[in-house]
Amino acid sequence: MTDKIAIIGSGYMGGGIAQVMALAGYDVHIADVSFDVTKDNRARLMKETADFVADDLFPADAVERIEARLTAAKDIETAVADAVLVEEAVPEKIEIKHETLRRIAAAAPGDAIIASNTSTISIGALAEAVTSPGRFLGVHFSNPSPFIPGVEVIPHASTDQATIDQACAFVHETGKETAVVRDVTGFVLNRLQYALFHEATQLLDEGVATAEDIDTLVRTTFGFRLPFFGPFAIADMAGLDVYNFCYKSLQTDFPERFATPRVLSELVESGKLGTKSGGGFTDVPAERIPELIAYRNKAYVKLNELMAELGPPPID
Ligand SMILES: NC(=O)c1ccc[n+]([C@@H]2O[C@H](COP(=O)([O-])OP(=O)(O)OC[C@H]3O[C@@H](n4cnc5c(N)ncnc54)[C@H](O)[C@@H]3O)[C@@H](O)[C@H]2O)c1
């Protein structure tokens, strides 16, 4: 029998997650504030699916596949009955999430995994509403969920390891990648995203560049690398000694904001300078460096071609 997945809250995120899960072959049941709202949301998702197919964004048979596997449930209790995974995607208010999670935990099978799509609320605080909280964790899809390939998985202090493994396995069935992070404020995604936004707004406030020029620089310089390499792989390729010098230079005007990170000093002091010396954050073996450089160059050329093909975003 096909595994049943329930998505509670069938708005923007829940709707996209439901489409992705149905395309992956699961039997998906959605529920919202009322049966009428759920039925309307299902109709919206089917119309959107047809548009995505017309634009070549979904497979050609997506309408038939999602039509067959997406059910509007009469209420939360019906949606979660017999489910193996329940994803909560109701508004980002702890009272609404607590109330919804209480109902889910009471009606779902005892061995079902219960997940929240929260972007900012502590998973530990949400877990207070879930009986047997070892089965509960954060499974945080990004917007737009049908198309963004990464999912942040956030266990709280007493989430069972089996829950984490199974939640990741469900997500992998959709073709998406997972990364497991600790339950801290902002998790990883938002801490990094807001650190960049914070510095960008400082540059704007100081009159260093316009918002448009800052965006251009992010897109076309260091941000251009980010679909392929994270900050650690990039630092290793640049050379950790180079990063160390840059920190010293930044400290002339910003001694505290750009204090050299401890882990960077330790690596440099022990002669681990990244790709050029071996050792560093990613520790690529010397014999694989030519392969890495060839991959990097190919990735950047292909990305440039894609950007030329798509043209600039219609922002102005
Ligand atoms: N929008 C984003 O960019 C984004 C990105 C990542 C994570 N998230 C998170 O995903 C969650 C949902 O956000 P969204 O953008 O889809 O919001 P949304 O407002 O589009 O959807 C929320 C849905 O929940 C329903 N709902 C409200 N109360 C409910 C209840 N008691 N029971 C059942 N359904 C109820 C609403 O009717 C609505 O359909 C939030 O936790 C949000 O922080 C949002």
C-alpha cells in the first residue's frame, strides 16, 4: 500500500509540499481550517499544477499524478489517520501551532513522524504540544517549496534518531537534499541569510553602494559560487591564509565585527591552509584537486550560460 502523508495547513508552503510529496508517489491528504477551505486549496493546487506543466516546470503527467494522489480531508483528524508522516504548515504563531500539533498528536498513529515547517520557532518549544515527542522534529522546506532542492531538518533535544533518519528518507524520495541542524534560534538557514542581509543593509545605510549595485555584486561575484560551494569549500579553495590576511585588513576599521574566527586562526597556525596545502574545512585529497577545479570551472560556465538564457530578473 502507498504510504500516506498528511499536510496540515494547505497554504503557500503546505500546498507546495503536498505537490512535491504527491509527485514523489505518496498518497497525500491535506487539511486546513475547514473542509471548504481545504477543497478550495486543493483546486488552487491543481490549477497551479496545470500552469507548472504548461511552463515545463513540472513533468508532463503531473496533473494526472497529483489528481490521483492528492485528497482534501474533511478535518485534521481524518487527514492524519493512518499517516506515516504528518507535516504541519500552519501560520507562524506558537498558539496556532501548539493547538494544531495537539490535535495531530492525539489522532495520528503512535509511530507516525510529526514534523513542523516552522522557520523560526524553537522545535523544543513546539514539542511541548506533542505527546511522545521523540517522534517530533522540524522539517523546514524553503520557498518556493516545489523548486528549492534543500530541506533543513531540525531535531529537538529528545527527538529519536530513527525519527531523524526516517524524516530524511521521506524527503530524499522527493529528490531533495537534507541537512540536519541543531535546534537554535534561526537554525542555520535563517542565521546565514540574515547575517548577509544585515551586512547588506549596513552598506546601504553607510552609502557605500545602492541596493541595486549591492544585489548585482552578490549575484555576479561571490553569490555566483553559492549554488555549488558553501562558505567552507569556498574558503578552502581561496586559501585560509588569504582569509586570515583579509580579516586583518577588515579589522583596521571593524575590529570587533570582523574579528578573526578562532577556528580559522587554529587551522592557519597549524599550516592547514585549505586546498593548496591539504587540510582545512573540507580536506580535499591532493589527487582530487584537478577534478575539483575542472568541476568548478564547468559549473561557473554553465551557470553563466543559464543566466544569459534566462536574462535578468524582471525587477525594474
Ligand atoms: N512563506 C514562506 O516563505 C515560508 C518559508 C519557509 C517556511 N515557512 C513556514 O511555513 C509555515 C506556513 O507558512 P505559509 O507561508 O504557507 O502560510 P500560509 O498563510 O500561506 O498558509 C497557512 C495555512 O494554514 C492554514 N491554517 C491556519 N490555521 C489553521 C489551523 N488551525 N488548522 C489548519 N490549518 C490552519 C491557513 O488557512 C493557511 O491555508 C509557517 O510556519 C512559515 O513560517 C514559510
